[in-house]
Amino acid sequence: MIKHFADLAVEPQPYADHRPIFETGRLNVTHVRIHPGETVPRHTHHDEDQIYHVVSGAGLVVLDGERTEVSAGSSMLIPMGTEHEITNTGTDVLDYVFFVVFVPARA
């Protein structure tokens, strides 16, 4: 299956726009566009590992209290149970794609 960015449905949030790309019982791939100055709120997942890959923009990621600046080309591994948030610190949008592996697989 092949999808094009322009064809993805947008699921707007107050701080970002989500565009689900693929989802199966074991995997979720979603594009996220964070508006300048906004933050995806701090949260923790107890049933999934995640990877964030920054496509464009600049931001700050906090993983279990550890703060790291990120930009295009940065990738983050977020193991299950890790408290995390990401903030757009730039003047343009921050685009990233997250990859989720569900543990165990969802029905």
C-alpha cells in the first residue's frame, strides 16, 4: 500500500495536526505538524514503544525529564513507560513522523 501526504486526512488538535498514515494491530505511523510555540502535552504509554523522526523544524524533546534539542534528521526512541513531550521552539511548523509498535499487538 502506498499513500501520498496530500491525500492524508487531517485530525486537528489545539497544538498540532495529526495525519494518520498507516495502522495495523501492531503498528501505527502518523505525521504530526506542531504549530510554532506549541507543545504536545507530556504523556506516557504503557502498551507501546515509539520512535519520533523529525522531518522539518526545530524543537525540544523531554524524555523522563531529560531535555534535548531536536531538528530535521533527529530521531528519538521512546520506550514503553517513558514520560515524554515535544515542543516546537521555532518560528515555522515542526513536522515529525511517529512510529508506534504496540505491545502486545492490538486486535
